Amino acid sequence: MQSGSKDKRPRDFGTPKTPKSQRVSISTEEPRVSVDYSATKLNISDAVQKGGKRANFHSLLRHKPSILTGIDESDCDVLRRYGIATVEDLARWEVYRLAHSICIMAQTERTSGGHEDSTMNLIRAVDVQHESKSLRSLCNEPLASLVAVGPRVNEDFKRFGIETIGQLGRWKPAQWAAAIADLALYEDPIYQ
């Protein structure tokens, strides 16, 4: 064979060649079963106001936060000051996620022992005067102790009954928004 010429011989890969008309497609996906979603028993009626009771998780994420129980239309103006215009914005709001994480991990904190050599800190999350406090103590501090928000947050969030980091971390509408965002990941997009 000359250099540069192509080898025209068929290559043998060890398997007989099947004619295209006889090939079988093997799918790794399970076959879709037709489901009547109008008869589903899923509901989050206690978490959403009347307008959201028939919505799916994906569409709820695009609604204003006032679709959630405990948030009125007038509250949306306050939430917009903090970049929250939708349920998804509330679910992903870094201030809520920080407060929620502080609350969760405060439950694991020992009151004595186990922290002598710890290098954990929240220096980038809380004001200087709160840097050395325990997670449990931080839960009782005013919202304005967080560096991501200003002093106005204390007054703004009183309308929701929230004055401390712990109260924000346990705020039901924010927990519901986060859960809706998580569950939307598992919702079948065909039925959106």
C-alpha cells in the first residue's frame, strides 16, 4: 500500500454487521407511564394562598412571594428591597440561607468541651462584635448583626414577626420557598 492512500478494506470489529432495518434500539430510560396528574394527591395547601393551590412547583417559583401563606401583597414591597421578587428569590436568598444554616448547626453545638482547638468562624457573615459568639448565641442576635443587611432590616422584618437571626432561620414562608425550589427539581417538566 502506498503512503497516503486510504485503506478501502472493511474493518472487522469482531461483530457481524446488522442491516439497519433489523437493528434494535436499546434505551436506558424506563418507559414512560401515562399518569393522570389531575387526580394527584400532592398538595401544599397550607403553604400557599388560594391562587397557588392548583399550581405546580415550577410555576410557584415564578410567583410573587405573596402566593405563600404569611406574606401579603403589601409585604412584597419590603421584600423587593432585599432583591426578593419571586418565591425562587426567597428560596435562594443568601441571608435566609445563612440564618437557616446557623439555626440548624446551633442544634449540634456543645455548651462545654469540643471547641478548644476549633478554627471555625463566621467573620464574613457577622459584625465584629458578634464574631466570637456561639451559634446558639447568634440565633438570639438581631438581624442587623448579619453583614449582608443593614440596620433597616430590623424594622422591615418586624412586620413578619422576625427580630432575630433564629426567627429568620425558622421563618415558615422561607422554608416553604426553599422546599418548593428543591421539589421542583424532581417534578416532571412535561406537566408544567
